[in-house]
Amino acid sequence: MAFNMSTALITHNDCVLHEISPGHPECPQRIGAILDQLKKEDLYDYLQHFDAPLADPEDAVSCHPQSYINSIVSSSPESGSVQLDADTAMNPHSLNAALRGVGASLLATDKVISGEVNNAFCATRPPGHHAEKNQAMGFCFFGNIAIAARHAIHTHGLERVAIVDFDVHHGNGTEDLVDGDENILFCSSFQHPFYPGGHRPNVPGQRVNTPLPSGTGSDEFRHAIVDQWIPELNKFKPQMIFISAGFDAHIEDPLAGLALGDNDFVWITQQIMSVADASADGRIVSILEGGYSLPALARSATAHVKELMRLG
């Protein structure tokens, strides 16, 4: 198999041990579904494999106050389950799973910026884009993608990074964590009105929110991205792009009402890669967010990774 890029796959078994509750849609089987599909399509062995390291809780301090980090660590139960909000709970493995997610995002950033790999996909859970500065919510504990973006800026000296979020739910946590940061452009497309609710006004060069009505399909979605995201991204000229890769805008997803297909995730990955090629030497870190139909998630995430590998 010939391909032009090396793509890292970063995951860890700790991410499978976290469970909110039996039968919950954000389930451990999500990781296995993606890995099995990568193997089925003969892509798995061509990826560069890394175990997600266990981050120190202090690694989250670039985005979350120490008091919040301490509260999450101290909430971790020795047995049973602890409810943090209506949608978000911890079992004894959840803290390590969340810290593996942070660790994966930091390792991916280091590997891509060093040139060891061209891009990376973090197959981790719990997701992160709903975690606000002081609030776990929407299945999320730490803002993995915002922490990674800040790491690229503070540790590696980048001046302009973009975060693009095509999950069906608005990335309210990421929005909260990077609000006012002129080094970060945040673009989010999402079903509206829908969970988690309101979003902040757009700010040129910092924030592009793209609300989409229930039932939005391929054509409307693609036009919105081309009209709203691409001009801002091209103007911003990011030196690296971070993707909140949620696949729950798929028409088969049980939790939402958009009507995208597998090919739409191929298309948006291509659009993001084109921007990255133009200004960021192709540097991309993609982090799994939502996606709750296991077959649709497996196919869509694999199609996304295949594009990152430039095998499409």
C-alpha cells in the first residue's frame, strides 16, 4: 500500500474502562468499533501506533483552574459511580481515562510538531469539547483539544492555531476555554437549537459559530462550511489545526437530527487538510469527540483517518 503521509493513532485501554452507566450511548465499545473498522479496511497496520500517556492533572492548568482540577481528582471513586452532572459520571477508571485523553492530545501535538509524524488521530474517550473551565458536562471532564492548542502555543511557540469542531453538538467547553485568546481561531458547526444551548457571538479571527437547523443535509452543510469557515481559516493562516472530530451529525446517529453521510466526513477532512497544507505544513491533530451509532461511527472515523493518511 502506497501512501504519502505518516499518521499516528494514539489510544489506550484505560479509555475503554471508563463507563458512565450500563447502556449509556457514550460507551466503551466506541473505541473498539473504530479500531475494528481500521483493521477491516486494512489501514490499522499502516498507522504509527502510540499508547496515550497518563497526563499529570497539572497538564490541564493551561485551560482549567487548579480548584476545578482538584475537584475532579478528588471526585474519583474507589468503587461505584459518582455523578458530576446530569449526563456525566465517573467510575473508578474514569479519571485515568480522562488523563489519557489529555496525554494523547499532548503527545500528538509533540509528534506532529517534531515532524515524527505528519498528523495524528487520538481515539480516546471520554470526549472533551463540552468541559468548561469550571464544569464537567456532556460526558466530558477536561478540554483535551484546547489543552493541546495551548500546548502548541506555550511549549512549541506557535502563534496561530485553529480548532475546528464538526461534532453535532456545539463545542461550548472549547469556546469557554479559548474565549478571548487571539492566538486561537475556533470554528464550530452544530445542530441548533440543541444541546448544550446558547453560543457566543462570532468574532472575526477568533470565533466562527455555524448553527444548522435539524434535518440539515450534505449540500447545506458543505455550503455553510465553504461560506463561513474557509474564508476565516484562510485569512487566519493557522500554523497547526486541531480537529474536534465528532461523527454524531451522521444521519444514522440516535442522539441528534442532522443528516450527514460518510462522504461528508471525507469532504470536510479534505477541506481542513487543504487549509493545513496551505499554511501549516499539513500539521493536524484530530481528537475523537461524539458519534453514537457504532456502525456509522466506525465507518466515518475510518474514512476520516484514511483521508489523513492521504489514501482517499
